[in-house]
Amino acid sequence: GAGQRANSSIEQPFARMSRRTADGRWVDLWQQPLVNDVAPVHALIAKTGNYLITFDNWHMRGHGDDAVVVYDARGRLIRKYALSDFLPQTYIDTLSASVSSISWSADHFLTYNDETLILRVAEPSFGFEDDRGLAISVRIRLSDGTITPPAGRAWERALRKSRTVRLQQEAYARKACKQWGGGWCKR
């Protein structure tokens, strides 16, 4: 698979959670396969060791039902999320994207005694030159996976920007259809 070492017998990614003891030894807490098809791009581990959170799939950022995955202290799956679990599809469609990946994430972090994940979600942009690093926040309570959707002025600004980007995308597609025809033209 993508990102897999040639001739490897490993068929899916796995994680090992270890803890350092007071005398400096490492003790394995758990080791098991992850739900991802290929290796996650990033991971966060709570300082308490109570949670492991993985982000995206190698070569496919933002795609699939495992863009964000939360595991507990024993490696059990708490919940996995597609972007559409916490963002409207119209918003996702206006995020910067390459052939293989959606540039949806900024620097995520844990807060509230490592019990809450703050997803920093990029604002839509029409091309990378328009990306100023602005982001909105989505909160996930790690113990049960409950999502607190984005709200407030920053979210309203991001939604307005999404609508503007959508209009830019449509204008570009119309221009491309006239100029190049073929796949650029919707039927």
C-alpha cells in the first residue's frame, strides 16, 4: 500500500504505547493495529497516556472515515471521524486541495487536562496564495468522542469565505470550460 515499505509483511499500520517508569525503563502498555489503511500523517498522545489521536492517512490527507481517530489508554477505538462528521460538505469542497489531499488541518492540541482535543481547521481558500493561516476550532471530548461544532464570529467569517471561494471556483470552472472544454464542462 501507499507509504508501505517494499516487501513488508505488515498489512496495516500499528502503534505501540509505552510509558517510562521512575527508574528509566520503558514498559509497553499496548501494541495493536490501527484502523487506518496506511500510516497516519500525525499523532498526538495525551501527557497522561489516556489517549492516542491519529490524523489523516499518508498520501490522502482529509479523505476517508479516519481523518481523525481517537484511542483510549488500552488502545481501544473510541471514535473515528471523516471531515464531514464535523464540517459541512460545502465547506470541505472549498478547502485548498491537491490531487491526493485536502489541506484541512492546522496545529491541533489537547486541553482541559488532556480530556479535550481542539481541532484547528483551516479556512477555505482559492489557491495557496490566499491561505493566510486562519483557522477555526472544533472541540472533541475524548472520553466519549462528543463533538462541539464550530460557532461564533470566526465560524461565521469562515462560512462567508467558503461561499466566496465557491463562487471563485465556479467562475474558474466556467472559464476553463470555455477555454479547454472536455472534463472542465459540466453536463
